[in-house]
Amino acid sequence: MIEYSVTEAHRLWTEGTIAIVDVREQSEHDATRVEGVPLIPMSELLANIDELPTDRPLAILCRSGNRSGQVADYLTATGEYGEVANIEGGIIAWAVEGLPYEGEPPR
């Protein structure tokens, strides 16, 4: 599995090189979110899989990197999404590194 550090993911995303998708649940996203990163909860992924960006490589974000790793593995196994990466440490690491987010500090 490909993994990006949060700083690498942020840099590639701001350059427009990758798309990031948040797979946390709605309540987690409501509390803490990265502006411009779409939410497709892991629990609703299969029902909304057609909403995944397909115009560039994907990086998957969650709270700590666990769920996003599972989603990245799944999407990679399908072979339909090209390069899919996990963002190591999730939004917790994102906040620790001082990258921009809205809402409460993630827990």
C-alpha cells in the first residue's frame, strides 16, 4: 500500500496532484474537517463509490490512518482507481503538524 505523511499529502493536494477523500463518519467530520476535502463515510462507501474522484490519484483520510488504510487497500484491490494511498496518522497527525483544519482539535 502507498502511504503519504500528512505533510506530503497536504503538499500534493494543494498542488492539485492528488485528490483527498475523508472516510470518517458524519459526526466526526462535523466536529473536525479539512475545508475542500469531500466526505464519503466508510460505512457508505459502496453506496457512494461513484462519487470518488477519478481524475487523479486518491489519498484517503480518516481519524488515525486505520480506516483509511482499509479503504485504500480495498480500492487498490479493485484495480479501478489507479493509485490509491493512505494518509498516515489521519486527521490527528494533520492537526499535530499544524496543517489547516476547521472545528475542534481531533481526538
